[in-house]
Amino acid sequence: MTHTNQERTSSTSLVNRVFNIIAAFRLGPFLALLVAGAFFYIQNERFILPLNISLILQQTSWIAALAIGQTLVILTGGIDLSNGLVMALGTVIMTTMAVENGVNPFISIGMGFGVTMAFGLLNGLLITRLKLPPFIVTLGTLNIAFALTRLVATTTIGNLPDIQTIFGERISLFGTTFTYGAIVVFPLYILMWFVLRETAFGRHVYAIGDDREAARLMGIPVNRILIQVYVLAGFFYAVGGWLLIGRIGSGDPNAGQTANLDSITAVVIGGTSLFGGRGNILGTLVGALIVGVFINGLQITGVDPLFQRLITGILVIVAVTMDQLSQRIRK
Amino acid sequence: MASLGVETIVAAIQGGVVPTGYTDTGVALITANPVDGVDSEGVGYGYENCWGDQNPEVLAMAMELEGAAAGMMSVEEMAAAIADLGEEVIVGLITKTETNPFFVKMREGAQAAADALGITLLTASGQFDTDNASQVTAIENMVAAGVQGILLVPADSSAIVPTIEWAREQGVIVIALDTPTNPEDASNALFATDNFQAGVLIGEYARAAMENPDAAVIALLGLPPGITVNELRQGGFLEGYGIDMESDQIVCVQDTQGDQTLGQTAMENCLVANPEINLVYTINEPAAFGAYTAIENADVADDVMIVSVDGGCSGVEGVVDGRIAATSQQYPLRMASLGVETLARFVITGEAPTGYTDTGVTLITANPVDGVDSEDADFGVANCWG
């Protein structure tokens, strides 16, 4: 037995060492992004144009903002199915209040934030006070948000005041133009990376996701932290909604219908465990970019639309498999 | 008169028979409200045989009016006949979703017709566009509720067929609206837009309006392969434009799911690969608006023509402000009101409807071109849904 084990260890030691380095620095998602980028560049050299890089960032930004909230929730061992439709509700509140009800456009945006954070509070209260599973709670609030959105608006709301579409404004960089929306998610990610790493709140989030009972015994106010996480997630859903308004130039009640799964995909590809307690929020950003790069790359290389979905599906499974393998090797 | 005259002269030359006397070339009484004892024809017959320029819209309306008068019955007379039946007449309307303005308009049309006829309308819908299971449940529940007929917008043309067959075995008439069942004769009748014709109109328009149509570089922003409505509209567009899918002019084909955000992303990516695109077919107006935002951001809005299909009110706004060059407008309200009236006539006369009825489509554009019939944006706004 011992002999066989040793033999296996030595024959796979090189692979092991490479895996160890990748796993230790959590480089898997980042490497995948580079490989994907290189692949699409070979397929169509226009992929690497600054214009196209700018487009990928614009296309990814609002999902990436939603994925910040989703990462926080998943790190606690929860999941949020409601985020895309809560975001849609936020966008129609922001825009209808300003355009149809004559509310100051900036206050309208504040109202949108208020609504998405209220949904976060509702999710948090139901999960902590009534001890309901997050999956079921957010499935319920998903439908509530959908219906409320339709009660507010059924068609897109245009002719928006400038302040509402500010994230669609552009600045020139690297010989092309970037929207503010494409850029603003980066400092947000760095901020949350810092918060999760350096603050008591951040360490509590990981502790709760790792083992809720142990966290409680250590004196961590589990329920309060969980509620804060869902409210904070709601804040980032409104950010995502505001970015989307800037991107498409209108409030769209049809927006965000698949954003819950898209944001979960970004989190999972980014290496965060769906069981909670383990993961890095910067990985989520890379995960969102990987999805964006694949959609963009497959479209500009002219791949059949059905295969675009097929490949995205395979991508998720490969990402989770890689993560599990690197976990096992580290142990 | 003239044809008869020419034929007579030809006959005279050939046979040496000189025409004499008076020949009656016929006269018919045309009315929408026929009375006993006086022979007459309906307005559809009248308009079909009239002289002067014909307006196809008016012809469609006239044929519809005549259809309603068949069996000598106006809406008021049908309402009276239904009141005389002494039993409740119930019909059902099942749409794909409750939220799409197209189906909202359909429900308005059905409700208005039901109110005018004094019959009860039940409504139901799926949760999303391809929600077959909810439609199966809805048909079962409506048959259980005792409906005499069902108007159905099939979410899945094939999967719903066994349920329709079951409903028909229970004596219920099923009319498909907007989307045919597969096979088409699984339902008693189909009232729908001719989506292929809708595509042909924007294709012909684009060919006439483009400065150099044979050099146009084309993007197709549609739905996934195999979705009937896109195959028809896109196929019609290509036919009207005079090319096919193999044409080198088509450089980008994308799935937008009919969604504005996805339409924008698709158009942005198409432009990266092919910045010279200058003609865009879109499956509907939300996709068209997404495409417009993309070309506007790329500073090529003035060089690119976008054509679309649907004619929803927000879509027609795009024609007014120039984002969409032309759109083919369809008429969901007419589909539903015609459907309810047809079911009512079935209850009164026992005549089951059959076959396909085209509910009409009109090209709406602010910049008409020679050789392609169109209406202006005012007409589009007056007749839009949503």
C-alpha cells in the first residue's frame, strides 16, 4: 500500500506543484481569463482592440456589481435568487419617479437604493428571524419584485435626466472611450476586498459561512451580520441597476431576468464555494470578466448562438471541477 | 363593361357578328346591414370589386366586416341571439405571458368583444414565453369550467397539441392566435399576422431605401435557430431584400432573445468584428433600440439603417424619432376581437371556423419609398398596441 502511494505521489509531483502554486495564489480564474483572451485573439485579432476591451467592460460592469452582493451572500453560506429582479425594480423606481412623478432625479435614485436595500432587509429578516432557507426566501422575493416592477412600469422609461445616465458618460483612455460605468466597478471591488479582508465585519462573514454554530459560540452576532450582508447586497444591486440605466439609457422592466444565474456563475467561476466561508471577491470580478469575454469573443468570432450557451454551461462545470480538484490537492 | 366590349369587338372581327342592342353589365347593392327582401352583397365584395385605387388596409377591414355579417348578423344581432339562448356563453383566452404589452392588448380586444356580445371571458397565461405546462393547466381548467371555445397563443406549438386535441374531443373549439400550432390543423383555425409578409415588407423597404443595396453589409439580430417567428420574419426580410442566408452581405447573426440589453450587446460585438455594417434586421423593437444605442455609441448612427417588426407603441416612437427606419405593424387587438366574435358565431350557428385568417400587417415609416406601400408614423401611433 505504502509503496503504491509513494509511486503515485512521485509520478504526479510536477502536476501537483503547478496545482499548488495556482491554488495557493488562487490564480485559476485569472489564468482561465488569459487563456480565453489569447484564444479569442487568435480567432479574431480585433478581439484585443481597445474598443473591444472597453465594450467587454461595459457589458460586464452591471453584472459584476450584482455579483459583489451575490458574493457576500454566498460567503455566508446563503444564496440570492432575487437580485436581478430586485435590481430591475430599483431601475424602474429610479426612472419613473424622475420622469413621470417629477421627483428630483437624484432623490429618485436614492429611492431606488432604498427599495433594493429594503428587499435586502426583508430577505435578511426572513432568513434570520423565521429561520427560512435563503433559497426559498429569495425565490419568494424574486416573484414579489417581478410583480412590483410590472405594477410600476411595463415598457421602458426613456428621456432620463443626465444625472441618471451618468455612468453612460465617457472618458478617453488608451485611444478609445470608456464609460464611467465600466470603470467604477473596479474601485468598488477593491473596497469590498479590503472590507472583507481587514475588518471585523469581513472576518465575521467568513466565520459565519464556515460554521455558523461555531461563529455563534465565539460571540459573533450572527443574525445581525447576516441582515447587514443582505442589506449591503441590496445596495450593490441598486448600483448594478444604476450602471445598467447608464448603459442602455433607459429604465427597463424586462432587465435582469437571468442576472441571478449570471451573477452566481461569476461567483462560482471566480472560485467562491457555494457552501460558504471560502472564496475571494476579486475572483468574482475575474469570473464576471470571463463570462463577458466568452460572450463577446464567441459573438465576434461568429459562433452559432446555441453553441454560445453550450460553451457557457461547460465553462461553469469546468470552473467548479478545477476548484474542487485544487481543494483536494491542498488538503 | 370594357372587357365585355373588347371581347365583343374581337368576336365581331372573328365571326362577323355585329353587336346590337343593349347589354346589362350588372349592378349589385352593397351594404353592411342587409335587409330581408332585397338582395345585396357585403362590403368586402363591394370593395374587392370597386374601381379607383384600393387601400389594402380598408380591404382587410371590409373583408372582416363582411365576415362579421356572414349569417346576416351584426355584433348587436349576435348579442341578441346570445341573450335568446338563455345559457351562459363562456370563452377562454390563453396568452404566453400577462405582462407583454402585445398580450395585454390582446386581452383588451377580447374583453371588449366579449362585453359587446354579452359573453363571459376567462383569461389565463403562462409565466414566461415558453411556459407550456401552465397553458396545459389553463386549457384543462377552462374546459372544466365549461367554455365553448378557447383562443390560445401557443407557447410551444407542438407540445400543446395533445391537450388541444383533448379539448376538441370535449366539443370545445380551439382557435390559435398569433402563432400556429404544429401541425397547423391541430387547432380549428388560426388568426395571425403573416410574419413572413411582415419581413418581406421591411426587406423590400430596405432594398429601396438603401443607397447601394448590393453593397450593404447586413447584421441579423434575431432569436435562436428554430424559433418559428424569427425564421418567418428573417426569411421574409431576406426574400424582400432579394438575398438568402448564404449571401456574403450577411456578416453577423445573433440571438437577442428580443431583449434590449442583449440586443445592444449583440450589436456592439457585431460592430467590433464588422465596423462596416450599415443595415440591421431586428426581431422586434426592443432589440432595435438596443442596436440603436450600440450604433449611436459607436458614432455610426447616421450610417446604419435599422428595420424591425411589431408596431408596439414604444416601437412606433422609434419610427417617429428616427431610430428605426421602418417597422411592420401587427394587430393583436384585431386577432382577439375577431376570435371572440368567431367563437360567438359558432355558439349561435354551430358553424366551426376553419383555416387561416390574416389579421393584417402594415409597413410604418417616416420616409416612404417608391414601390413599397407604407403608412406614416401618425397612422402607426393611432393603431399601435401597448
